Amino acid sequence: MSKEVEQIINTICDKPGVAANILVPEMARYNIARLAFLTVAYGILAVVLTVIFVRFVKHFLTSEDIDEDEKAIAILLVNLIPGIVLVFLIVCTIENATDLIGWIASPTASAVKEITSMIK
């Protein structure tokens, strides 16, 4: 960490009373662990939801007990609700993954960004 960046972080951190050389590594470890967990959890949920989604669609498409009108409504509902949740999970996964990459690539810059967002 350069002296200028450390001075800026120390100035920002004066209020809570923590030095930058202590705060930045701790924030980096905490955020990397948190974001890694969230990225994996959202990714697993997205895969599970996709598998369930595909099984329901196959069931409704191959079922002989349902007439065409009921089949269309059922497929719409089965596609709409999980589709919205799936898009949300994919967006959350991508957002957490990009934040994770930022923390791994530059913990100091990410810590400055995090600290300044806390102050606002």
C-alpha cells in the first residue's frame, strides 16, 4: 500500500480509531469470504432452480392428462415465476462475483471504496 493511499485511509479511519494497516487486511479477508460464500450460494440456488424448472416444463409438455389450454397456462406460470427468481439469482451471482474479483484484485481500492460509502 502506497504512503499516499495509507494516509488517506488513516485520515478517513481516524473517526473510528483504527489504523489503515490494520483495517484494510481485515476488511479484505471479511469481504472476500462473504462474497465467495454468497457467490457460491446464489450459483447453487440458480442451478437447483434451473433443474426444477426443466423438470416441470418436461412434465407439462409430456403430460397427456392436461388439455392444450391448461397446458399453456401451466407452462406460463411455471416459466414466469421461476424465470423471475432465476434472473434475480443470476444477477446477484454476477454482482457478488464482480465485487469478489475487485476485492481480490485490489483490496486497498475496495477498502477505500467501502469506507467512503460508509461515511456518506
